[in-house]
Amino acid sequence: MKQRRLGHSCLDLPRDPARGQALRLARYRKAPELGPKLLFFSGGTALRRFSEVLTDYTHNSIHLVTPFDSGGSSAELRRAFAMPAVGDLRARLLSLADDSVTGHPEVAALFSHRLNGSALEQDLQDLVHAKHPLLKAIADPMRSLIQSYLAAFSQQMPADFDLAGASVGNLILTGGYLIHNRSLDPIAFLFGQLIKTRGTVRTTSDVDLQLEVQLENGRTITGQHNFTGKETASIDSPIRSIKLTGEADDIDTLDASRVCKETLTLIDSAELLVFPPGSFYSSIIANLLPKGVTKALHKNPSPRVYIPSLGTDLETLGMTLADQVQVLNQHLAGKTAGKAKHTGRYAIDFVLFDSRLLSVSDKQIARISDEMGAQMIDTDLASEAQDTHCYDDTKLAQALLGLT
């Protein structure tokens, strides 16, 4: 049975998003280098295709991604170098890369390559000495710069490091991290310049910290890969709380996670603050945990919009959409319910969804709208392929741009 669409009758938007949208989108497409600054708090994989679509409209998007992944190849790098995870950073940079003839597709090809086969150490040395065909295809001075990062990684790589399946892009980022005094921002900037990234990508923290969740049943789990259900068994109880943890005590850990001035400036400059589809706790809430993020958000009066994930997010076990908005509100408002105490405004301004893809009861809608102050925007976000587990990336991008 076809579901009822809410439309915009219950909204109190500054203007109808559809009014003048065609002209606005045409202007953005004509000059994406002048497009709006949409800021996304997310992980690295959920918005991969969406990020590519977004570059048709703006080259000024800002992406703050989490550095707390503790599984896959990132786990090996973190074990060896006591560093933050760089996989999500690499993935988002590549999704925004200019792959046209005016960009550097040969550099992006190298950064996307993974080491496989029986001669892993030899492949690494071929890269270090520019004997690998992917590195040979890159002209100087970029080739020499990349070589220096790979050499730094190779020289400091532990003897027992497992290179199987290692992303060359991650190895380059790691070498740059080591060269730049264990800081990710400089290498993220250079990486973006090398592949002509059409947007800005940074991690919310560049220190070695882990995510720790407490479940409703009292169980505590440390390490992102242990509670996402992707590499280990699914959690059997809802998540009650999440925090950052490390070798230091809690106070030192919170201080260590303090975001840098450049990140605060990026948050302050955003014209729309977006909490997009993705793992709810490990991709979205995790970005709000480093010290200084929520305070910076309180200073920015731009609209905040939440787009719930479709399909199954194991991290939202036992949660309704209203529960998700409430938890997001609490983190944005400094763990207090209701309005943010710094500004007197509600934490989330809009919830963007499609009632054909996500069933939301009238009771939830009333709770989100009346108790939490968020305006529900029910609009067409469905793909032509009728895939009910994902949004149409172009429609989602256009809906967000309609709020700018």
C-alpha cells in the first residue's frame, strides 16, 4: 500500500526549499567552485558515491570524518604506530578527487591500490624506489614527494608488520603523519592537493584514541570494530552511552582529543551542518566526542539537518527515529535534553527523510516535532531502481542544497 507523504504542510521553513530550486541548482552546476559550504560529520564509506555527486554542485563541501576505526587494515597501522585510523580519511579524499584529465587520476589510482600477492615486501620497495608502474606513471615533483612518504613508512615499519591487503594510500598518509610530527592535517592537505580534491576533508582528531560503548545490559565494549557487527558478532543489547578512551585517564584523554583551530574555523564557516546516513554511533556521534566540536557548533547559527540511515544499522538496536534524534540532541547540547543551553535553540533543526523508504509513526513525528523542535521534511529521495535500502544520491544532494 502506498504510504502517505507528509509534504511541507507542517514545516516552518524560512522558505519553501522547492521555490527557486531549479535556478539555484543550475547556478551551482555552472560554477561549483562557488558552491555552498555544506559540512558533513561522518565516516568514510557511507557517503562515497554521494560525495562524487555533490562535486557537480559545490567544490566547497567540508567533511569531518572519524579516525577511530579499529578494524581491518587500519588496525594493523594503529597497532604498529599508535596512531589514529586513516582509512576513512583516504576514502573521502578519493571520493572527492578530480578524476578528469584536468586532475591527477594517475595519483588517485596509486592511492586506491592495495598490496596483494606473494611479494608484498618487494612491491613496497618497488614503490619506494619508483620502480612500480603506478608510481612510474606519476611525474615529478609529485612522484618524489610520494616516494619520501613511502620511504618514511618503510623505514619505520616494524619487522612483523602485515602488508597483505594494505592500502597504498593509507601507507602514504602514515608516512606523512610520521614526517609531520604525528599530525594528520598537513598530510591531509597535501594529499588533497595531489589528487585535486574538490572539497575539504579532515579528521576530527589526530591522536590515538578508541571508542568505548556501554550497553543497556551493563556490558562495556572497547574498539569500534567490536560493536559495529561488521567484523564481530552483533551486539545483543542497545547502546546506552559512548565515549573516547585511551591509555591516559579520562581527563587527559578528553584534553588529548581537543580539535585544532583549523577544524574549529571549518565548523564556523559552514552554511549547513549535516549529520548524514552512516553508522549512528561510530560515524556520527563519534565526531561530536572530541573536545571543542559541540562548542564550535553552538557558535554557528547555520541550520542543522539529520538524515537517518536506511536498511539495518546494528548500532541503533532498539532505537526508533525519535530515539536517534533525542540522542543526537543530547550530544549536541552537552548531554542535556531539550534545548542547547548555550544558545537557547533546539539542537537539530530538520530531519530529512522519505516516508516511502522509512516508516515513521505519527507518534514519533509528533515527538520529534513538538518535544524536540525538529521540523520533519518528507520529500522524494527514492532511487529509480526502487532500492529501499539507500537514497538516490542526486536527489539527496539536491534536497540538501535546497536548504542553503
